Amino acid sequence: MKRGVFKTNERGEIIQDHDDFDHICLNPENPTFIVADPPINKERDRKRFLCSFWVDGHRRLLVTVLDNLAGKTLLKDHPVVRL
């Protein structure tokens, strides 16, 4: 099974295929809601953020983000997007 991000046209045909990506923007109005302090270092921070997601009763995708480097919770039950 092929994994990746696919964009389709109105007939369901794949028109864009992205296998190599760093992120997927779920909410273009707020694309960077995690503030990293100190700033990200790709080698050091490969497993820096622990994120848990769930959907609440109002059909919102919520996230809680733990910064393992700083040892603190950055976001708790933060709404990402309405489903």
C-alpha cells in the first residue's frame, strides 16, 4: 500500500502525489501554532514534541503538545481544525 499525501480532482483521480513531506497544514489560517524555544535543530529534535490528538463533542480536532526538550506542555486541548 502506498502512503503519502494525495490531491485529487473532482473525479477522484490523483493529480498530485507527495511521498516526501515534512508537514501537512491542517489549518492554513494558523499553520505554525507550536512555538519552539529554543528553536528547532533537526538532528537534536527528531523526537522533541510528543503530540496527542482527539476529536471532542463539537467535532473539533484537538491537540496536546509536550516539549520533551523543555520538559513542559506547550498546548493542552488546543483546537486545530473543525471537522
